[in-house]
Amino acid sequence: MTIETGDITAETSRFQRKRDLIVDAAAVQINQRGIKGMALADVAESVGLSTTSVTYYFKRKDLLAGACFDRALDRLDVLVATAEAEGDARARVTRYVELNFDMLTRIRNNQEQPVARLSDLRALDEPMRGQLMARYFRIYRRVRHFWDSDGSEGRRALRTARAHVLLETVFWLQAWLPLYEVEDYDRIRRRLLELYALGLAPSGTCWAPRLQTLDEPEEDTARRHFLVAATRLINERGYRGASVDRIASELNVTKGSFYHHLDAKDDLVLACFRHSLDTLALAQRKAALAGDNYLDRLASATATLLEIQFSATAAPLLRTTALQALPEDLRAQVVERSNMLATRFAGLIIDGITQGSIAPIDPLVASQSLMPLLNAAYELRHWAAPLGAPEAIRLYASTLFFGLFDRPSSQDETETTP
């Protein structure tokens, strides 16, 4: 029997189209429910197929999730490749931001399919998790080269901080841009680039935060230990990787002890988020007592939280990457509280702009950029360790306080601008 080449090509094309349709549908579910909530049966129903038909393309749920993240990395790779072709750091960052806003506009207008958010990538099992994470870090290293370096240790450390903050603040756009009409996206893009260029601190301002001591709320000590251990494990291994057995083993207690303090794993994640948001709120309240200068207040809250994030012993903030593991109603509670705290930062920034201690930038854009900077800092704790806490905090905070690009030097800024 002779098989025409055209028949093979048509069959291959049909296979790819259907596979793409399945991946698109799964990506939407991952963004809404996380890997934990994504089900092959629901994916099949959303594209008008049977579950058996879906398993023809993806035998297991984890293989489908891996394909979703692989596609998301494909898209990130293209964005970075386009941006890195520009001539200097400012042009590369500008191009990268523009490309992301263009993409998010097309998605909002239903002109392009969304891809899976990389925040849930850690929830995959090995070896797929390691392979995809390695691919992400290769792209990350290319973003780090958006900025030139003279080869010094300080410049290398600063490039790492700038690349990290750029990626995290742009990833977080997906969480808060839906608060705006799509017609506002162009203005938001310009205001974000303005923040990256100018920073929060007016020219000539010194970095002089006052670190605050955050009194731990009175609570059951054993329960708090569970929360700290769980937060660290979820941050590092994702929701699925932080099993009850592993948390109990970390604390050298029985599994039954876990259920004595918490009813279920979702309760644990929600408790970790509440503890993290309480910590952030406490830092804000303490910083309000750090003097009359609103920039100093903002710097004090930022430095205090970064010290916690970079610490080897303190209870860190739970990464927002764990949000997708929560049921939708509980996730909404966490997002609502997070937005309230971002709004508090925005109010402080508005007061600082009025006072003249904070640069005249968009306070809402700045506050929504500050939140992922603080939350994602935990991932750079190994970067921070050899630098020492004060220098690591100064370099990392400089990304939004003094901008992503070198300012013209002045006598007042020599101690603040790396």
C-alpha cells in the first residue's frame, strides 16, 4: 500500500492542531486552579474530546502540565531573544516590557491564547521539574546580560538583582493588570518604565533605612514551627513537593502532630499566607514610626522585610507561587489582603510624593512592583549570603529605589548607587 506524502503531512498537521488545542485548554486550567486542580477529564470536556482522546496525546497529567510549561518557556525565550538584540540595557529592558504588554493586550482581547504561568512550575515532579527549571535559569542568565558588567563582583551581584526584579515584576503584571481597562495598558507600561528609569528616590537621596524588630504574634510555638518549616519547603519544592510527611520529618515529629495543629494541607498553605501577610503588615506599621520622611519609612519597611527574606533562620514570606494550590475562594481571600497591603504602600508613596521625599512616579504601579520584589527576594538568599545582609539589601532594594540603570554620579549618591 502506498501512502501519499500529502496524507502524512495532513495527518501530522491535524495531530499538532489537536495537541495545541489540548495544551491551550490545560494552560487555562493551570492558571485558574494550579496543577493540583487541573484534571484530564475537565481539559477533555473543554475542547469537546473524551478523556481517552486526551490520553492519546498525553498519557499522564504531569506530561500535559510539562508541555504547558515548555510552551510558556518557548514564549519567554522569544521575548528575551527579541529584547537582547537591542543596543544597550535601557533599550533591552524597554523592549522586553513593551513585548510583554503587547502580549498581555492580545490575550486580554482574545487575539492570543494565554500560556501557563511559570509560578506553578515547581509543583512538577522530578526529573521534569529539574529539566524545566534548568531551561528557565538559562533564559534568566541571558536576561542578566541585558546589563553590561566590568567584571567586578559588585557589578555581577547588581546584574543578578536587576534581572531578578525585572522578571518578577513583569511576571506579576498578570495578577494586577486585569484591575485596569485594556485602554490603560499603554499608560501603565509608560509608568512602569518610568519607575525602572527614575526609581522611588529623588536624585541625591541617601539610602538610610532603619531596620525594625518585628515582634512575633503570640501563638502556639509548635504550630509556628510547622508554619516556618512548611513555608520554606513550599517555597523551595512547591505545593506538591512539601508533603505532610516531609514537613513532619523536617521537624522530627510524627505525622499525627501535624493534624493536631492543622486540619488539612490547604489549611496549612492558607495559614502560611496569613502569617506572611501579617508579617508584611507589621513591617508597614513599624515603619510608620521610623520618622517623618516617607521615603525613609518606605525604605525601612523594605529593608526589614528583605532582612527576613535573606535570613537563614527567620520565617520567610510564602511565595505567591503557592497561590494556585489554593481553592479559588481561599485564593481570592489572599489576593484581596495582598491588594490591601499594596494599597497601603501606595498611600505611603502618595504622601511621600506630596512631601517631596519620593519621586513623582505612579504610586499604584510602584506599590504593585514593590510587592513581588519583596516576595521573590527569598529566591536570592544564597546570592545574598556571601554579600552580607546590609550590602545584599542595599543592592537588591536599589533596583526600585534608584532604578534599574546607573544614574549620573553625584557626591550625595556615591554611597547609595552601586
